[in-house]
Amino acid sequence: MARRDNLVVTIRREKNRALQAGDAWIRTETKGIIRVLESNRIRIEAEINTLVHTHRDLRAQSRRLCTAPGIGPTISAAILALLPELGQLNRHQSASLAGLAPHACVSGLHRGKRRIWGGRAGLRRVLYLAAFIASRYDLRIKAFRQHLQAAGKPVKLAITACVRKLLTILHAMFRDDKDYIATAV
């Protein structure tokens, strides 16, 4: 997964370089590099997919994760790679590992807002993507986000709260050995 993420970042950089290039030869050269990187990304994704589907436990865990809103095969593989402890910790420990636990910004007499930081940044990014999609299509998480925004919370804070809620749901799914069941709000 780390190699796949590295390839995705490199492809994005090369695409930006191609857009910035003033010389036609450089654009052509960059597009050739992008084709090679894309084929490598496709090969590594196929390898990840093969690994997940040939290992019985990973296959079952991936299938379970894919029942949750906003999670597909790629995000499922990333969560399995970045949070193998899922279902074995309590929700506070899971949130802290993912960097979703709010920490006080206090120094002397200064009392700042609580902010999330630390933890596994790659995991937080993947969960953010999943929760953002879930907050648009899953009734439970969508209602939670709308409630927070109606209460005056900023959009990013509301989505971050959805990320933590999704992580809590995933934790409970693995702890209880159950699939996600979408419910009407």
C-alpha cells in the first residue's frame, strides 16, 4: 500500500509538471513517464487485490469493510494495511491511532481550541475520503453531518466528526463480527 500511495503521488506530480511545461518535448516526455507509472500502479493494485483474495482472513475482513458506506476495495485494503488492530482496541484508542482524538492546545494561561493531530496520517486520509463519501450517501452519517452543520459547526469539523463516527462503526463491526447494516434515519 505504501508503494501504491507513492506511485499515486508521483503520478499527480508528473501530471502537474506536464501542465506547467512550456516545451512540447517535455510534455511528451512527461506523458511517457506518466504511462509507465500508471501501468506500475495498475500492476501493484492487481498484486494487492491478489494478496487480499488469496488470504482467507484478509478476504473476509475486506468483504466486511466493503459493506460499510464509502469503502471500496482500495480503501478497504488501505485500512487493513494501516490499521490491523481494528476491532481489538477500544474506540478511544482507535481514534488516537488514526489521529482523530482531539488534543487540547493549552500553554500557561492560553486555552486554545482542541485539535486533532498525531496518529497515522495515511490512515486518517483514507478514512476522511470514506467518511466524506458516506456523509453524502449514507443516511445515518449524512444526518449526523447535517445536524452538526445546522448547529453551526464548520464543514471540515463536521466531516472530521463523521470520520471518527465511521471509525467507531468499523471498530464495532470488527469487534462484534458483523457487517454494516444501513438503517433509515
